[in-house]
Amino acid sequence: MIAERKERLKELTCINETTQIIKENRSVEETLTQIAEILPRAWQYPEMTVARIWLEGKEYSSQGFREGDWRLVQKFDTIDNRKGSIEVFYLKPFPELDEGPFLNEERQLIENLASIISNYLNSQEARKILQKSTEEDTVREELSKFQHPRELNSRMLLQKFLAKQNANRDIFHDLMRYKVKEILLVATLYDAFSIEKEGRFSEHILGEYSQLNLTSMPRVTGVSNYEEAIEQLNSRHFDMVILMIGNDKVTPMQVSARVKGDYPYIPIYVLLNNDREVSSFKETNPTLSNIDHLFVWNGDSSIFFAMVKHLEDKVNVENDTQLGLVKTILLVEDSEIYYSRYLPLLYNTVLEQTKRIIDDVSTDELFKVLRLRARPKILLATTYEEAIQTVEKYKDSLLCVISDVKFTKGEEMDDNAGFSLIAQVRAMIKGLPTVIQSSDVKNSSRAFELKSTFINKNSETLLQDIRNFIMHHLGFGSFVYRDSGGKKIAEAQSLKEFEKHIDSIPSDSIVYHGKRDHFSLWLMARGEIKIAKMIHPVKVTDFKTPDDFRNYLKYVIKKYRNESNTGKIVNFEGSALLDESNIVSMGSGALGGKGRGCAFINTLIYNLDFSEIIPEMNIRTPRTAIIGTDEFDIFMERNNLMEAVHQETEYETIRQKFLDGDLSYNLEKRLKESLKLVNRPLAVRSSSLLEDSTMQPFSGIFETYLIPNNHPDFNVRFKQLKDAVKLVYSSIYSPHSRRYFEAINFSLEDEKMAVVIQDVVGTYHKDHFYPHMSGTAQSHNYYPVAHMEPEDGFAIAGLGLGHYVVNGERAYRFSPKYPTLEMSSLQSQIRDSQVEFMALDMINSDIDFCTDGSEANLHRLPISEAESHDVLKHLASTFDVENERVEPGISAPGPRILNFANILKYEYVPLARALNLILDVGKEALGSPVELEYAVDLDKAENGLPSFHILQIKPMMGTGGEYTFDTGGIDPEEMIIYAERSMGNGKIDSITDLVYVDPKGFDKMRTREMAAQIEQLNQKMVTEDRKYILIGPGRWGTRDPFIGIPVNWSQISNAKVIVETSLDEFPLDASLGSHFFHNVTSMNVGYFSIQHDSSTSFIRWDELDEQELIEESGFVKHIRFKEPVCIMMDGKKRISIILKHACKLKNRA
């Protein structure tokens, strides 16, 4: 073990020495010679080892080099197609090991070194470009070769996602000195996606660099477990590890402990999902021995940028201050929550102002970029002693001190430590600017006594307060347009302004900057590589007139912007072309649950080329716009609606007040401009902060409105759109929503609403509009049949709008992995086949959503109507009554059965393959089983293919666990219920109440009455804070009253276990509605399914009849056991039982 450690230390030293040689910025010849000189020391037998590096026919070798008979070689190439290799020779024979006399670790080392040298040579090429090199554009061709393999390796999805997002930025690796260049990110893709402002990964993790004109951007490698982490750590050097802790809290800390044990020198930073996790995390990990720093996600994705800069500043500050290049800012804060908020704010402000100070008359943009290295360093102290030590060490370079009031002093919490610190600092450094920041405004007077600026932590102008404080220390930079005489005529601080001025500046300015390559230099320095490299090879003299060159510049910028927006969230502009390839933001703020899912799947679809895998069908998302939650806040405030929703009890009155309110001017302007560009029906969907949450389910609680968008009067269409948005806002305060919030003990004040506006997928069919197919799919199947496994997943398909399917009405259930396998008998197919469908009415364009509700313009049509529209050809089969069999197609007369045989069995379109692919990729990306909603349009798109549209994707919850039990040790006489098909996991022994629909008096024509009676009993249970078991015939949560009891979730919210069963005249299938199913699984409610004629599963009704009857309400009985029953659910075996007493086991001999 000691020998192994010694070898690993030698390898690490070699990598570090190589990196340091490269940082010295010597010539390529000197650099490669020095690297070759140090290589032998990293091998097992350095005295008998020599090395050389080849590059384009030139040799750089170690001292005393001569070729030996035992060689290890690794080739490399560069972006400009230069070829090279590293060779290591042993000069005498040694024992055979992994690769001749060489170790596997030595193979990994030489591969890693080849990668480092290749990156170094690429950075040199980039430097030539930045210094006005006249070489031809070679990088663009190389980057265009980036393609995904035909078969996606979902385990590497995160890294591929990052690589695709940042392929054009890799050229800048290793350009700047003393930087974090390699980050190992341990996280699921969905955690990464969710935590960084919902879909703009490259912009927020790496994009801060280009926005701030920083050229040395770290490369992020994503992994999800220890094995992948070690594989990456063994392959090359990493500067830091970031552990994102979201849904999975166990794996990251296991990774941390093991990585710290193997690589103690690599800093490990932890990023918690939210501030509620801090206390429990620190209780579970009191010493934090395996991590170097703890940060908390606070809604600002630049936390990643701040974490990287925090580490860089810790490493660099001593050297940089000794050289006199930089100043320092000291932040004193012990709260992980607050310093996680302050550091991103400080870094963004400091770097933004640094750009301002370096903007002088010089047009050398590269020099401006390099000057950014002299920005002030930001240091963090969490105790009084640490702060004093930092002040004493860096007092000559200290720019200012920003301190909290309460933190540890002398190993005890001191309520006045901040005041003591500032007083001591002022005594040490006269006139030093200081800030005392506190959430208690009473501390302001004490701060002023100390001549210190006071900033309120809770101030709405916090960012501006910080900016104002440090404004006079820092500066900003921009592109200055000048005329031929050098006189300033315009200034651009962003690419947008740069493009705007291109249109208006005089021709002589275009020539002046074009001849000097100022355009490409400025763009390259800002990280806009693609634009710069399209402009750089071109000369003003290549065009007939300066205006021709101007038009070329505009063309290049526009082309790049359209490409770079693909798969991203972009702000709406009046001139924008709305299409499916990006998400358009209509307003700032959070995207909400549904919006985040839409943005996430859009990002995946347009960054991973699914057409290589399924070329027969388009995989798309509908054209989508999202109104962020800030507009909801503005709407509520400007119309004084918060008071109304708390005082008013009638929901209709609340809805009317919302309709009478005004949206913001900016939002109305954007909606109006976008509506002029859209001529299809629109879906206006809720997307609340808590909707589709992985912590609490909110599926189906809020409302969706469909708009035909075909009224001849544009103003009417515009009003319908605005009304739909307002009514989605109001749905937070519906009775259904209020009851649900009460049931789960959430406050309505915590909820905010974003709005998703999408094209409705479908086709015009005479007077109606609907898709050929819609449905849901899940990657985990709780009710597998035959040889299927739970991990194979399942899907549900129906004709028409998805409203029909997600509400649990009759539809066709199948396995995407085994689409030809029929999951039900012939009799069940006939009995349960879809006989109606939902379509959008396109005739009545005068809609009153307030009076008629969200289904105002939805029509329920018979299947025969779709046949008259010539839609059933590939969807339906015909029942041959005479031969008692089902024939695919509708050429023969007879009853139609919607089993989609031509699609699932004969693959008219590859629906099953598409579902399998998206479920697999989604499951890997989200880090948990997933559920999606989809729609299929069989009509040919512009490219001649049918289209599969993903409407929404979200994580599933409650997919099994570790609790298990042995039924052999349980006395059968103790069992009240035994179910071999169940969901849920764990043991519950605190419930005494049971509510059930008495099968003796059941009437399938009166299930709506039963739902109302159950709701009344549930409300009493909520009031008394009693959980209960619920039993009833048919499918729970359906909208179809003839196949089950049509409850919604708030009507049974206190049920902890739900049991569905069949009766002689009331069959049962398990095709749960999407929204109801999501709520059941997400809230970890047990769900048992029992066929009444099963030979194994059972309900002992006689036992129920013997218990104390608390209340009987119509069809429903409420009983209570004398002592708590014992509920045991085995999530893996999907077996559950309920025992009369607390787990009495049968005695064994």
C-alpha cells in the first residue's frame, strides 16, 4: 500500500510540475523540452528511464536520451491538425506487469499528460488568433465534427450535455494562470438543471466567464457515483470536486468520504439543495471532515462561479498581494445561507466594476481581458479570530471589510462580534471603508457610531447598495466605436449593443475597426469565439463597399445568435422568430415546476440529436413561452389582490376580480406581439413554484385553458389570452387548491405562479382540433404482467386531447419495451376500449371562461366522429363478432377498438421506440424514474415526417424502498388485507381509522354521491388530524364515474393507505390518471389493488363489520379499531398486508 501511494504521489507531482511549466509562458520549444526532462521521475525506475516528445517532426528529449527496447507511447493531436506523441523508454529489462514492464497507472498518466500538452498547444493557437494571427480558420471545422454517437450512453449524458453546450469554448482552456481548470461535478443532470435557474447550464456555470470577459474557463466533468468519480480522477488531474446534494443525500457523502481518503489534496465543496437542509446536514455530518466548504443553493446559479472563485482566491491571494497586483475584500459571515448569497453578489459586482476601470482609450481588447486578473480578491472569514488574522496578514492590500454582527468569538457565539471587529480594524487601518450588514435595522445606529456603512440584509435594494459602496474602487469596459480620426462616436457594453451600433455607425468607422481586426479581437476576448472566427479571416478589402462588410457583420451575428439560442431560454423580442427550438421568456422570475420540465426537455431534445437513433419520426416540444413568477407578483400587487383573496370567500368573486385586474404593460406588449406571430390554438397552463415538486405533489391542482385563437377580431383573441393567464393566476385560490394546501400543511402565501403558453399539438378536423394520439408514460411500472419488470415502464395512449388521458378515463395501456404484448384479455379490451375523446371546438370562438370554466370550449365526441374525420385508420382495430377476434384496421364493419395495433405491433410510426428512448434518457438525466406527457401528430411535418411531441416531464416518486418482511412468520388470522399488487414502502403502526364503501350497498350509478360523502368524512379527519385507510370499488381518482369513484386528491388528502378492489359487476384495472397517480406516489401513500376473485389477495369484510362504527354516511362507513393496525409494505416485492394488531407473528417450532 505504501509503495502504491508513493507511485501515485510521483504521478501527481509530474502532473503538477507539467502544469507549472506551462504556466510560465515560455516558448513551445522550451516548454516541451522541460516537460520531457521531468517525465522519467514519474516512472517506477527513474534512473533507467528516458523520455521524448515529438511534435510535427521535431524532437524534445530528456537528458541522456537514447531509445530502449521497452517503450510506452501515447499520441496526441491539436485543433490545427498537428500530430505529436509522448514516448517513455526503459533502458534495461524489468519484470512483466500490466503492459510489458509498465503499470496501468503509468498508461493513465501518459494519457493524461498527452491531454495536458494538447490543451496547452491549443491554447497557444488561441493566443495567436487573439494577437491578430493571419492563419486560416481551422477551429470551426474541428468543432463542427462534434457529434453524438448513434447509441447514447446515458451514464455520460451530463458530460455530453456540457460538452455540446460549451464545444466552442474549449479553446480557452489553460490560457490564464492560477485558475481552476478542471472540476469534477457529482450530481444527477436534473439536480444540476434544477439548481441553476432551470435550463441555462452553460450560461450560469461557465457563462459568467464570457459575460465578464474571463478567458480561462473551467471544464466541468459530470458523474453520478463513486465508480465514475474514481474513473475520472484516475484519468486526469482535477482542481476541485463539487458535490450537489439534492434528492439523493447518501451517495454524495459516500463519494466525499472515499474521494477524500484517496485524494486528500483535492478540495471538496458541497452545494445543498436549499437552506432547509443546512441544519439536518450539519447534524448528520457534525465535523464536516470530508469536505472543505459548505454552500447553499439560494436561487442564484452564479453560486458555481462564486465557489470556483472562492477557491482560486484562497490559493492565489498570498502570491498576488505580495506582487502588489491586487487588493482584497474581506467578508466576515458565519452563516452558510448568507455567505452563499453574498459571495455571488460580490463576485459579480466586483468583476463588473473591474471591467469599467480598465476601459481606457486603448482598443487593445486582449489587454483589457488580461487586466481582469488584477481584480480584488474576496476572502471569507467565519470567526472573529480568523477575521483578525486575515486583516493582519493582508492589511496593506485590504480594500474594505464587510462584516456580519453576530458570529463566533473565543469559541462562543458573540452578539456583538462584528462591532468589536470593525472597531479593531479601524484602529489597525485608519480610514478603511467598512460595512456592517445585518437583518436587524436596530444595528444601524451602532454602525454609524463606528463610522461604518450599514446595509440591511433584507433590503430589496441589497445588490444596488453593495454596488454603490464599492463603485469608486472599480470600473467597467466596453467596445468604443471611433471614426477614422480616432474620435469616439459610440460605445457598446454588450453584444446586443454592439450589433445595434453596427447599423448606425458611419462607413469610415466600419473601415477603421475592420482594418485593425478590432471586431474579432473584442468578440474573441468576450468568449464569442464563433462570431470572431467567422469575421477574422475576412478583410474589408474582400468586399466591394464598406456597407457590404457591414451587412456581413450583421449576418454573422444574427446567424450565431439563432444557433446559440437553440435549446435555451431566450427573452422575447418583437422581431424574434418563435419556433420550437427554444423556450421564449415573456417575463422574469422562476419558471415553476411545469415550466422547468418544459425547458429541461427542450434543452435535451435540441442538444442531443435523437434523429440519429429514430430517423423515422420528429421528436419535438411544442412551441413554448413562459411567463416567470415575477409577473404574478406584479399582477397581485398592482391590482391589490392579496387583500381580496384573504377576505373574499366566494371563488367566483375572486375570479372576477382577477379578470378585472391589469397585467403589466411590458407583459401585455409581449403577449400582443407574440400573438401576432401565432395562428394555432394555444394552451395556457399553470406552472406554480410547487407544481410537480419532488417534495410535495401538486399535479392537477391548478387549471389549464385552451384557446382556439381563431376569432376574426384580433382584440378578442388577445383578451382571451389575457383572461386565460389571469384565471390561471386565480386558480391558486380555488376551493380545491385551498383544501389541498390545508391538507398538506402548506401556506398559500408560499405559492407563486408562472404560466406556460404552448401550441396545442394537433390537426384541424372539420369543426374541431385534436391530435391523433396523446398520453402519458412512466419509466417505472407498479403493475407488470407476464415477463415484464417494473423498470420496463408502461405507457397509456388515447385518441384526442390529453385532458382525457391524464384524468384517468378509458385509454389503452401498453409496455413501450414490449409493445406487441397485450396487457389485458379480449373481453377487457372490448369492455374498456375508449368510446369517446376530447377535442377543441373551433366553431364557437366566443368563449366565457369565467362562466363555463376551463373546459368551456372542449367537446366530448364519440369515436365515430373521429372515423368520419378519417383519423382511425392507424389507431383502431375492428372486433370480428363472428370469429370473436380483433383485426387491425377499420376496413371491415364492426365495433372499433382503440388498441393502436398498426402503430404498436406493426410500427407505422416508432412510438414505442421513441417512448423507450425518452424515458431512458429522462430517467438518467433526472436521476429518478420519470413520467412524461406526450402527443403524436401523424400528419407529415415540413420534413415529411410525423411528429412526437413531449409536453411535459417530471420525476416520479415512491418507487420502492428497503423495507421488507417475511409473510411466513405472520399468523394468517391476524391479516385483514393481503395485496400482491401494491405501491408504497415501509411500516405504519399508528392508524386506527378506516373508511370504506360498503360493497353490499354499492351502486355504480351513484359514485359521485360516494365521492361527496368521502370528502365530508375526510374533512373531519383533517380537522381531527387523523390519518386513515380508504377502501372502495373501482379505480380511485378517475373522471369517469362508471369505472370508479371520481374523487380528486383534496377529497381524500388524509388517507395514508388507499385500497381499490373489484366487484362482480364492477371490474378493476390499474390505469391510474396521471395527476392522481403522481400525488399518490409522491406523498408516499400506500396503494393496494385487490381483485375480488383472486385466490391469494383478499379483504376480510367480516372483520371490518365487527369494528366500532363511528359514522355511516350514505354508502360510506367510518370504523375505528380499538388499537392501531399494523401496515407493512414491501416496495421491492410489491406485497402489502394490514394486520389487526401490532405485528403479531406466528410462532415457529
